Amino acid sequence: MKTTRSWMSARIALMLPLLVIAATLHADRHVPSSPSPALELATHIRAFWRLDDWEPMVSIDGRAEDGFEVFYRSLTLGSYYRLHRNVKVGAFYRVQQDARHDDDWVASGTEFEWRDTSSRTEHLFFADVSPRFLVPQLPGEHWVFMFKSRYFYNTFNQQQWLTLRPGLTWFWIVDREPVLNVGASYEFYVPLNFGETPLYGHWPYVSVLYHLSPTVKLDATVARRTRTWSTSEDVRNDPTHGDYQKRIRTWMLGVGVIFQF
């Protein structure tokens, strides 16, 4: 009898960790998984025109993300206006496809998965304020500090947010002409009427811009992106699952071409 009880106790002790692991895996099935590979590839083509104090702009952007399952693309139109020697303001319209939001994590039978957003079109409006100042005290003299801030409104889901981006750029100038820009910035994505965290995302990045000619510039960017998925509506409406805040970290590599007319 004593041997039987000892054997049963040993079986329970061996199975308990397995049961805990199984329960944990089951509990996490309603939480978005981390992308693999944890890498995003981005590209863009932009054009600017200088018309006195106005600077119209068009930008075509593309990005492969979430394990290359999402191919985000967008077209942005608008213009900057030089309000002051050191301050530009701007107003822009953007149309985009394959953008994911918290509530795109949806129920599919007993599982959860990302909604297919590849053909969904969204329309955004945003305003930009970009003060910038020379910082001649730094070695090399040709330094510029800029604090770019933007307010966004998405007509698809009425979401509103701010992006705040302080940055410092060094200009290599030869014979009064720029040759190379090297910059470091940190961007903060602040949701105003959605999400469960004060920061939806944030990312430091380093960028290099080469002036191929007065008209054509080539740029490259490396960023370490952090985003947080908050509880989707489908999970929130399912009493068998708890809320979550899933933090995703990825590297982003970007290259692009800029035209200045």
C-alpha cells in the first residue's frame, strides 16, 4: 500500500510541471506571437519642391514586417510651410494599405489570428510642426537639432495619436555644399484614444543621407523598433481569456531615394 502511494506521488510530481507548461501555452494562445524573423525592411521614394516659403511633398513608402507576412504601403501628399526661419509647419494626407491595429487580432474558431488587411484601404490626415536650431557648440560646427512632432487622425477607426521625434544631425559640407548627413533620433508614438499603454511604440534610429547631386539624395536607416499590442476586441469579449500587453521588438533596415527640386 505504501509503495502504491509512493508511486502515485512520484507520478503526480513528474506530471505537475508538464501540466503547468501546458496550461501556460494554452493561456498564451490568445496573445499575438512575436514575428520571426524579428526584422523589417523598408523603402521609400520622396520628392520635394521649393516654392518660396512652401515645400510641397509626395512620398511613396513600403515596409515588410511581422515576419514578412505584412507588406505595408502608403502614399503621402501635402506641403510644408516655413513659418519662421527655424520653424516649418505642414499638413498632409495619406492613403495606406495593410496596416495592422490592435483589433485586427480576431477569433477564428477556437484560435486567434491576424485579420487579412492586405486589401484594406485607410485614409489619414496629419499635421506637422518641426522647429530646428543650429548647435555650433558641438565639435565639427555643422550640427542641427530638430524636434519633429505630428498629430494623426485615421478616418478608418477614428484613432488619434502623436509622434514626437527629437534628433541631432551632423552635416559634412565641402565648398558650402552638403555632401553627407549623419543623424540620430528617437521617436515616440503616443496614442490619444486607444491602447492600454501610454506608449504604443518607440524606436531609436541612426540615418545616413548622401547627396549624390543637388537634386538626388540617397539615404539609409537602422532602427530598433518596440511596439505594444493591447487586448483586441475579440479577446476582450471572450470571458475565457485575459487581457494582455504584448511587447514586440524588431530591427528595421531602410533605404530610400529623395529628390529635391
